[in-house]
Amino acid sequence: MICFALLAHENEPALRQQIRNLRRFNPNAFIVLYNGGSDRSFGKEVCQSEHVLYCPYSRPLRRGRTGRFFYDVMRWLEDMRIPYEYLVYTEYDVMFIHDGFEAFLNHHMEGYDCLVEALKTEKTPHKSNWTTALGMWKEWGLWQPFFQSHHFYGTFNPMQVYRHSLVRSMIARVNKPMLEEILAKTDVFALGEILYMTLAMQCGARCQEYPSKNRQCFRYRPNIALQEIQHASQKSEVMFAHPVKDESVRAWISAL
């Protein structure tokens, strides 16, 4: 079973639209909403009416500094002993256009523990041109005692997938008081692109990358255009798109 960990903080109609999209194309999955905004009532009525779990460990997060959300969801799922097979890092601007994601995971994760857009290894600060890595190297004196390593790993935030067995190992490896202290101080942009991949690799994870044909509408920027998503809808191997932010594109996908 898939669990989508969904980060959102505003626009409840768009949240409801996305939840229905996730559920339509992944009928056997369940969703956990993490409210990263300052309005603590955000999403609660939607969760109740749409039968979505609300993560009580939610807290206000700064823009671009949302890295702890996935960790909080992981902890809560473990504390509540909620079963699942795959945990997926999902953001508000991911939408599906084809079904088959669970079968896709069963196939492509056979023999693997995690699936990501791209796996990066960072070993030398002066050779890096990746913004997130540069932020981590700048704070390496803070993070190195936690990772207990001379290097770290990274990937793209959305649609990171981890087996439950790996999540358990990652949580067990974490020095929780130390991590909380660091999270209160860190200013690393898009920390989730480094934290989880590094913990996974340190647990001996076997990592797989998404096949290129499945990534035709999967990128950082620019936003997915309407013509682009219409073209992708003719290709069954393109199951989801990111970033889907334009209302016309979201509406067209919702009408599929």
C-alpha cells in the first residue's frame, strides 16, 4: 500500500482538488496531510470530508525551509503503527494523469529500497554548483556531527519513495535530540533533498532512479503548460507531472 505524505499550507479548494486527483489514480493508497502553514485549522475540514489523515505533528514552516515535514510524518506513522509499503514525498504541485503507479513501484523497486528522480553524491564543496548542497556545505560544521560522514547525498524533493522497512531503519538511526537542535538552527534551502537520501544511503539502501520516459513532465521549473500535459496524457508511461501550478492545467487534469 502507498502512503502519500502531502505538504500544503493554503488554498483548501486546490488541496481538495489534489487529494481527489491522488485518490482517483491511486485508489488503494492513503494520504497524510502535513499543514506547514500558520493557520492551524487549515485542511482539517478537508481531511474529515475527504477521509484523509491529518498529521498532528504539523507545524508552521518557512518557505523553502520545509525539510522536516517528511521526518515528522515518518515519526507519526511509526508512533501510530500505521502499516504501508511505500512512503511517497508529495507536494501541492504534483498531479497524476495516469493510473498504474502502485504496479510501477512494485516493478521498478523490486530489489530496491527507494526510488528518486536522480541520486547525487556531494564530496567536495568547491566543485558543487547545486544550491541546496552549497547551503549544506556552508553549515557542514553543524550537520557533520549528525551525519558522522565526510560527504552526503541528494535528490529532487517531490516523489521520493521509500519502503517502510527502510523508513524504520532511518528513524532508528536518527539521534532525535541532536536532529531537533539542528532543525531549530539550520537555514539549508530544500533540506529534504539531502536529509532523507543521506540517511537512506547510510542505512545501506539500494536506490533506483525513475526511468527517463517517466520523467517527461517531472522537473523543478518552468511550470507544466497545458499543451504539454495534453501531449503527455497520450503517453501511459507518464503517470504524474510536476510542477502543476496553473489553474487551467489543474482544471484540465481534474476533468480527465
